[in-house]
Amino acid sequence: MRTKIVAGNWKMNNNRDETETLLAELSAKLPDTDAQVIVAPTFVNLEVSTRALESSTIEVAAQNMHFAENGAYTGEISADMLLNIGVDTVILGHSERRAYFGETDELLAKKVKTAVDKHMKVIFCFGEELEERKSGNHFSVVENQLKNGLFHLDAQAWKHIVLAYEPVWAIGTGETASPEQAQEMHAFIRNTIAKKYNDSVADAVSILYGGSVKPNNASDIFSKPDVDGGLIGGASLKADDFVAIIKAI
Ligand code: PEP
């Protein structure tokens, strides 16, 4: 049985007060669930979040980190800094990091290695752009992102990896991949991992779908056999919507 996960990527939203308010509301409304629930507030609100969630099952993730141990990297945050405040999960490779901050597969491979070496859990995001889907290249784009970003890991390391397939054309656009499109790509991803490693690695890895998941489409998407949950952007900023999505899993 794979772990079901619903993770909320808050991006650059919510000041400290808003963070505390949203977490209190979420904690109060959290339904009984077998799914792992994760929220990813901005860096400056991570510590206040881990404190607020001390007695909750909701986990806290960072939205990014640097690959280096420490040093002259102005503005950056290391794995140890995250671990030191109780954050052992990190989102890497989000399409906004790739598009606006120039993060390449090669850079992400280094970040992934550092996170895994530090025994952190990585939510690794990847997915094709609209033009790539329209031209029929989406499978090869996704395969390359997987190979370049993750296939330097040995099979053992995959217990630290959660995948988030996020077609860029569906992120924040209100346009969602159909449940069939999501299933087709998730099955392809699992098959690609099985070919490189083996069935047990491929069967164990949770693959989340991300891209305009909302309360009204979550259960259809989550009903697909290779979809193990969701990475949620906009809808994770409203407690009621996020809770409805958690209930859908
Ligand atoms: C995301 O940014 O990871 C995401 C899926 O955003 P949204 O749900 O808003 O499309």
C-alpha cells in the first residue's frame, strides 16, 4: 500500500499572523484520514508552523533549499537549517523555481542528493509545458526530467522520494489534466521507474498530481489507481477547500 499524501504549497503567501490563523483553522477542521497531510509555508514562517503543529499530524515542508552544506550563498537556506527547526521535508523542482529562478535538472539533481543524504523527504516536481504536450513530446520531457533529476539515486534512496507530476499548463490556470490524462502519465512515470530500477521501487513511490486541483475535481483525479494524492496550490490557502480535498482522498 502506497502512502496517500495531500500537500499544500502556499508559495509566497501568508504573513505570520495569516499563517497561524490558517493553521489553527486547518487543525480544527482536519478530518480523520489515513493520508499524510503536509503544508509548505514560506521560509520565514516554517518555525512558527512547526510550533503551531507540534501536537498535530500535519507535517511541515519547505518550498526549496540549497544543495551546499553552508557557506557564501547569500539568501539561501541549507538542509541542516531546515532540520534544525524540525522541517525534514522539502519541495524541489517546482515549475515556478524552474521557470523564474532558472533551476535546471542538473541543479535539482544536486539538491535532491543533498536532501537524501540528510535523510529528508523530497517532493520532487516535474511536468511538461503546454507546447510540449501539444507537440506530443510530453512523455519524453517527463522521462528526461526524471532521468536527469533523480536517476543518479540508488534504489535505497527512493524511500525518501515523493513525486509530484504537475503539468505546467495546469498550474494556477484553472485548467486541470483530465483524470485519464493524469492516470496515463502517472502509469508512464511508474513504468519508467520500474525499467530503471525494479517493480518494488516503482510500486512503492507515491506519485501526486498537481495542477488546479479543487474540491470539485479532486475525487475524480484521486480515484485513479496510479494517483496517490495531490500537490495543491491555490486551493490550499483556504482551509475549507483544502479540507474538502483531503476528504476526497
Ligand atoms: C502548484 O503550484 O504546485 C499547484 C498545483 O498550484 P495550483 O493548485 O494553484 O494549480
